[in-house]
Amino acid sequence: MSATPLTASVNLTNCDREPIHAPGSVQAHGFLLVFAPAPDGRLVVDEASENAQEWMQRPLDSILGRTCMELFGDTLCAELRDELYVRQMAPPNHFLRRIRLDSGHEMEIITHSVGHRLVAEFERAEEELSPERLNTTIVNVVAQLETIREIQELSDAITREIRNLTRYDRILLYSFNADGHGTVLSEANSGRLPAMLHLHFPATDVPQQARRLYLLNRTRMIPSVEYVPSPLRARTPREAPLDMTYCVLRSVSPIHRDYMRNMGTAASMSFSIVVEGKLWGMISCHHAEPRSVPYIVRSACDVLTRIAAAQIAANDRTAEYGDTIRLKAIERDLLTSMALEEKYLDGLTNHPDKVMALTRSAGAAFLIDDACVLMGETPGETHVRAIADWLRETGQPDQFWTDQLSSVYPAAKELSNTASGLMAISLSQIHRFQILWFRPEILRTVQWAGEPLEKTQAPDGTLSINPRLSFASWSQLVERRSGPWLAVEIEAARDFRNAMLLIVLRRAEEMADMAAELEFSNKELEAFSYSVSHDLRAPFRHISGFAELLLSEESQQLSDKGKRYIAKISQSAQFAGLLVDSLLNFSQIARTRLDRRPLEMATIVHDVWDEIVTDELDGRTVEFDCGPLPTVEGDIHLLRQVWRNLLSNALKYTKPRAVARVDVSAHRDNEQYVFRVRDNGVGFDNRYAHKLFGAFQRLHRAEEFEGTGIGLANVRRIVARHGGQTWAEGRLDDGADFFFTLPVPENLPS
Amino acid sequence: MLRPILLVEDNPNDLELSLTALSKSGLANEVVIARDGEEACDYLFYRGRYASRPHGNPAVVLLDIKLPKIDGLEVLAMLRKEEELRHLPVVLLTSSREEQDVLTGYKLGSNAYVVKPVAFPDFIKAIQDLGVFWAVVNEPPPMPRRAQ
């Protein structure tokens, strides 16, 4: 880099790669010497900038390789040794003192060490500022800053004071946003340079390696943009150029000098605002003519800047704590209401305001399995589902956020009024459990200092950027962007996700416990009915058995009345036995697992009818008609019971008819089939229709029609287990219709 | 000589009714009564008071499921393990309509499963049919020789 061209076109990529910390040359307002300890302990000049010969009025070869003692005498030599050996752990660089060279130049010596070598920079001395004035300024500023709470006020004060100290024409304080763009927050201006307050600087104006450098060395001064760089010369060739990170005379990038020329500033100086280890912003000082200020003034400005940075950090932290506490309170409220609701998700869906407030969003959506609940201002459900699918399919992390959804998800371009910003959390990779928060577009006009995207594309396709020629304000409408997601909001969503995970896990455990308990009580119920079926049937069997024996073996001893009584005892015992069997069957329906298969209903109906008719017809005339019946899905044993009950009922209650009619038919009603059994029997009073399907409910006297009264209860239970309904319509002495429905099977054609 | 019917029944009422039913069926087979699972095993395995009974299996075992000490299903499992008793006709005779019992019974190798009907005429009929089928109609499997 010794032959640095004065102008250069550098492309974006090599701009970021340019080793600006080791340019191999110094600016013209001073010279640099590197001292290395010789084996005998004396400090020898190891490297020197070429311009040392002019400043020292001494040829370069009588500088390089010479001892410190030869060049500067005892006193300074001892001081420089101290710098190297005593102050090794000192801050970046250190002001040693003023010196008058033999050549007559008045210089200030600034030193720092690089490895075991000492870098001594000799900077042209300016008129001295009285320490009293400096001290007064600093004390004033500190006193002021202590009372200031607003960042704006703070930056105004700091720019004003720095202008007072430096007398530069224009002082700008700008901060960087998350994208690296700078915004001018404050300006103090003599009026000789154009105002730049509120303008934005694109991130590319401060390349990455410059940002790193500004973190390490927080001050930088270029007294005259038109300086002639002076290259460094080494006594013996060196492997790597000198690391000039902490140098005050470090020559700057030619791009930067072009940039300054284009901006119309002859001199510049800057101070880094570092907040919590990050480059928060910069204070830039510009002057229309060449200008410099002594090291001590720059130090004072740096101190002021550091004080301001500390204040900004404190302000940020206070604001952040306040936000955190507010959002934590909302999270706590939400979790409490989740805990109170039986279905914990209701605790969220019933409090849409709080859900949205948690991340300060305008809309939110829950997507859990197949369900999608929207609240506030969101895109339509189809779009929300598509966004949620996109998050899952593209393997986005469990927490995702953007303030410009359309930049990663182009379909969101149409949704900017609801979904310019998106925050999403996902609780599970396996099951869908997503919460999405939406923010609308905030249209903003950004005043750029010049066109920010003034790039040219080279024929080979690489993008190149030239230092901008124009800093005339250029306004841009920022579209499809929401307000940025703040760290506290991102954290709130993350904390909420973790809390939800805990709740969901705990609920899952509770469900598992409940399932275990349910299984236990099912087991108990089974044991109970087992015991009933064994132990309750036996005594009825014995009563009936011995009564029969009495009747058959001892009948000659019994009066007719006695025989009748015994017959009644026997019948009652048998009926009781029948009831026990019916009850057992009834409870078994609830306990048996459904074995669902596709079933041809017509086949079942005809089979069952044939069975019943063989058993019960007794020479009656019965007309039976069965219309076309659909294929359904169900448990064949249970559905056979349904038909057996309905058809034998029809047969039973048509007994008084000379010609009994039983009709079976079915039709489709939306997603279900409706089956009907119609008879022309004795019917029933429709006022009692609702009682028909209860267990042991009968609408007829026992002696009229036999039965235990459990048949229709079984029908209802079986149909309900298949997801259908049952009802009946009766006309007293004029027949009855019994209906039940079954869902249309999903996979079968209608 | 006709081989006996082994009736395993603990309930005195059921015992009496079953015996009545069997006597009404006109079967000439002797009926050996065991009042619990242990007694049934004693008989079948020549133990206890049956230690010195003449060698030979019954024509059929009418075996109640719910029995004191060793229940009917356990008895069934034990005798099916014995080479000599593997093919002995066993009819499970029970109050229970529980599917579980029926399944277990068949799995363990019962030859029939009869739920005692509450109505006595049905009961008599069931017992008679069983007795006749297993004691008379059904040719019992040949007796394997006892391994010495």
C-alpha cells in the first residue's frame, strides 16, 4: 500500500476487505517512528515514516537504525523506555508530552506499544488549550448530563459542547439502527456546511472493518483531506505491515477521502459511541477548511462521548426494564387465565387484547393441529395458514421474527396492511402448535443523504459502489415494513413460549394420569358387572329352578291357587334374570371397543329380519319392505343389535294388526344418512316420545307387550357411539317411525 | 361300564338343580361330585381321598368357573398340561356371560361353554343335552398309555 493512489474506484467487496488498520502510511500532520530494543537494551529506530526526514531535517538513513539517545538525548529516551516497559498495559495510546525538535518544529508525542516495540507518533502541535478551560467544559457537561433523561436532549447537549471545544463547522451525532443505517439525531452547525439533521446514511458508508476499528480506537482525525500520505520505511524488510489500529496519524482509505471530497469537507474528526460493547453511533465533526485540534481536546471529546454513551446505556436499560416489567405482567396474566380455564387455550383466546399486547402487535393467530383462531387485525385464514405452513416447511426456528415479511415471503406483499411484521413461535416440531403475531405496515419517509443504492453493476456481474458524489437529500418511501421488534418484545415471546411449553407438558402429564384413572375405574366397572353376572343371576336361577321343581314334583300337594303363586314366583325370577342380562348387555355396549368396518346395511337388515321372523311370526301376516340402503362404517355386532331391536319392536307393536306393515328406508342429509323404520302398529303418544330411549322406560303396560324396556336405550347408546342420533315419531294407535342417523363414511363415494 | 360324569360345583342350590336335571335326563352314568377346584384336581390326578381310585378318566367334566380355592379356569389349565387329560371333554358351566371368560375358556381348551339359563326348563334341557352329547354320543378319545 505504499504507492497509495489518490483516487480509487473500489468495489463493495474489496471495500469491506481493505486492511484499513494497516495502510502502511501516515498522514502529513506528523511523523511516526517505531523503536525496537536492541540486544544491548538500547532503543533503536526500526521503522520510520518517510516524512520524518522533513520534520527532523535529517536524511532517512540517519534516522533508521539510530538509537533514541542519538536522536533525542537522555531525557526523552528515558521517558520512551518507561512508555515501553512501564506502561505496557496502558490504554490504546498515550499523550507523552510536547517537544521542540532540533528542526524547530513544535510536536506532541503520542505513544503506544505494538508487541515489544514502541510506536512514537509526533504530531504537529497546535496552540495550547488551557487545562482550566477543558476542565470547566467537562465539569459543566457532566453536571448537565446528570439531569438529562431523553436521548434527544442528551445528543443535542453533547454535539453543542463538542462544537464549543473543537470549533469545527458541523458536528453530527448519528446512531445506527439494526440494519446498520445511520440517522442523524443531532447537529451543531456554524452554517458554513449544509445541514444534515434527520438525514440517513446507508450502512455501506461505514464498512464492516471500519466499524471494528472504531470499536477499538474511538477517535480519528483527518486535518486535511488533501494530505500526501507518507509511507513507512523499515530498517529491515518486515513480514507484515505495521498494525496501525491505535495510531493517531494512520492514513485513511482513498475511498474515504473521496467520500469527504464529495461531501465538501476539508477536515474531519470522529468519536465512536460505544454502548454495551456495540457501535451504537458516531459523532462526526466536519470543517470547511483544513483543521485539527490537539490530542488533549480530542481526549476531552472522547471522555464526553463516553459519558454520553454511559448515559444512553443507562437510559436504554431503564426503558428496557420498564418494558420488561410491563410485558412480564401481561405474560403472568395470560398464564394465570390459562391456569383457570378448563381448556387452557381458552385462557388465551378469551383474552385477545392481552395476547396481542404481549408483543405489542395488532393481530394474532393460534394454529393448533387443524384449528386456526384469529384475533385482532390479521390476514384472512387462508393466508395465515399459508404463512404458518411456510414457517414449518422452510424449517424456520422455533422463534421467528421479521419487520418485513415480504422480503422473505413474497406472497406477503399483498398483506402489508396486516402482516408487514411477523413474530412466530412454535411449540412442537411434530404437532402443529404455532402462535403468530402480526404488525401492520408503517409507511415512513426516509431522508437519505444521497441515493443510498447508488451502485453500478459491472459487466462481470459484481456490484460496485463508488463513493457517493452527491449528498443532496434524497427521500425514499419505506414500504411494507412494520415497526421493528424490540429486544424486550422478542424476549417476551420467547419467555411465553417456554411458559407454554411447561403448561402443555404439565397438561399432558395430567391427561396421562386421568387416562390411567379412567382405565382403573373401567376395570372396576368390569369387575363389578362380572360379579353381577355371576352372583345376581344365580339366586334368580335357584328361585326359578326350585319353583319349577315344586310345580312338577309336588303339584298334587298344591291347591290351584298355590300352583298359580308358584308359577308367578317362577316367572318373576325369570324376568329378573332377563333384566340382569339386559343390564349387563347395556353396560357392555359402552365398554366394548368399536370394530369399525364398511357394512352393507341392506344385507344386515335382511339377515336380522329373517332371524326375527322365524322366531316370532306365529302365523301372522306381515308385509316387509326395505328400500335401497347405503354402505356405512360401523361395528357389525352392535348395528345388528340396533336393527334387531327396531325390527322386533315393529313386529311386536303391530301384533294387533290383521296385516302388519314394516318399512325400512334411508336417505342422505348432508354428511349423514337417516335410517327409518316405519310400522303401522299401535304407535304411541308423541308427547312421550322423548322418554322412549331411556333405560327401563316403557310407554305400554307390561301385560300388553313383553320386554324389559332396555332395547331402545341400547339403540340410542350404540348409535351415539357411532356418532349418530336417534328419535321417534308416534301417532297413538296409528303407527310409529323410528329414526337414527350415521355419518356418511369419509372414504366411501356417496 | 359307563364312565362317570365329574360335576364340579360349589353352590349347593346349583348342585341340586344340576343333579336333578341329570337324573331327569335318564343317563345311567355315575355322577362324581367335586365341591371346589382342589377336589376336582384330587379326583383327576389321583390325589387325597382319590389317591387309590381305579384308573380312568370321567366321560365328561362339567366345570363351574367360579370355585373356591382353585377356580374352574385354573383347573382347566392344569389338566390340559397333563398328557393323559389333554383330550378329556370339559364343559364350562357358568353364570357368566362375560366375553372374557368365554374367550379364556376356549383358549385354555374347553370343549363347550354353557351359560346356565335362569329358566329351569332351559337349564334342564342344557344339562341333558350336554350330558347326552358328551357321555353318550361323543366318542371319547382313546386313553393314552401311562408312561411308567
